[in-house]
Amino acid sequence: MSGATVAEMAEAPPDATRIAAEARDRVRFEEEALALSDQVFRVARHLAGSREEAEDLVQETYARAFRSWRSYQPGTNLRAWLLRILTNLNIDRGRRKQRAPQTTPLEANDYYLYDKLAESDGAATDEERVVERLSQDDIVTALAAVPHDFRDVIVLVDLGDFSYQDAASILDIPIGTVMSRLHRGRRILKRELADSVLEDVS
Amino acid sequence: MTQANQDPCAHCEEMMQPYLDHILTEAERVEAEHHLDDCDWCRRRYRFEESLRVYVRTTAVERMPPGLMEKLAQLRTTDPGPASV
């Protein structure tokens, strides 16, 4: 029950009051969603294969979000809610098909990348400098080469700062799967980075 | 898992990701740190992994293309009006 007085209710029929309140909620929802668009794009950029695809995906996501705003529960994580729409759209667009389902992706041990970088550098340098031998291009290309299932988790957790729990609900997979894909995905990413560095050298 | 007959550095490598994710048990964490105290070789690789994570996160960031925000605002179903806050 609203706290409207009898006088107010006489002025504005309950329906009109409810419609006005809903309109205000809707405006607020849209403003909150738009305020997150930069963060949504940053994650979308690496879930999608290219900047252009990411831009389309973000637009589709917002169009859908604005239409189905009523299914968002105020007070819950809006960024996660938007990313859930976005990953579903991304999968619907057939990105799932691009992955070869039964092949085992190449992963190396966790120390592999450091060993390769240090090896090709000769003199042992400090760890922070070693990392800088990787260019932005190396990183973007290596990320894109990680199979979709693994990449989604890395992008949400390591780039997007989502908790395991949020990533699990965005992707609709168990939390244990998030953790194992993250673990393997990072190894695949490092393997891809090592390969790109070795290519640069040769 | 029998750790006794496993190479301690290989075992430390296995613990690296969960260590940096803070999801090891207390006993495992102590075990990893005990090894790291004595092993410069593993310590370097842990530090590298930490730097790599930060580096990937910061390097992979691409800003929103110009004009996208406007396109998104046009998708709004409501008219925020001049007084919108």
C-alpha cells in the first residue's frame, strides 16, 4: 500500500500514480544501465571477435535490456544482468559454432610462458620487465585465439572483475566449471602468448 | 596426491594459480610459501604471473568507440527530459 493520502488519491487515480512511479523507475533503470556502458563494452570487446562485433553486440544488448527492464530486480548486480543478456546474444549469434567442440585446446604448464620469454631474452631480467615484451597486439590476438568457453570465463573474471559466482550465473554454468575453465584458459592464453613471442623472434 | 615423490617445483607450479586466487587451504598456502621462501626459481615465476595478470588486464582495455554512447542513448524507450538527473 502506498502512503498516499485520501486527498491525493482523489486527485490522481491509483492507476495514474502507479504508471507515474513505473515511468520513474524505468527512466532510472535506463540511466543506470547507460552509466555502465563503458564497462560493458570493455568486457564485450573480448567476448566478441572484433571491435565492430562488440559494438553491435552492445547495441543489441541495450535494445533488449531496455525492452525487458521489468525482469531486472532492483538492488541486484546490473552489470552482471547486462552481461548475461550479452553473452546469451553472443552465443545465439553462432559464436558457439566457431569452436571445434571435441578438440583439446593447446595448453602448456603454468611456467611455460616465463620460461620461453626468459629463454629468448638470454640474460635474466626482472619479472616486470619480461612482461613488457608482450605488446597489446600480442595480448589481444592471443585472447582471441583462446576457445570461446575458456575465453568467456577469463574475460569475465580476469578482465571484467566478476566473482566466480557472478561468472557462473552469467554463463549459466556451475561455479566449479568456472574455476576449472579459468585455470585451463589461463594456461591456453599463456601458450598462445608464448607462440606469438616465438613467432616474433623467428 | 602423493607429494613426497613429486618434484617440489612442479608441485609449486600446480599451486600457483590457486595461490594467487587465494583459494588454497591454509595448510597448502603455508606449504607453498615455505617452498617459495627457499626457491628463487619458483618465486620469479610467481612474480611473473602476478605481473602478467595485471598487464593483461590493463593492456587489453579498449575504450568504447566514439558515438556508441549516443547510439545506446537513442535506444532508450523513455524521454529523460531536460530535468533528468
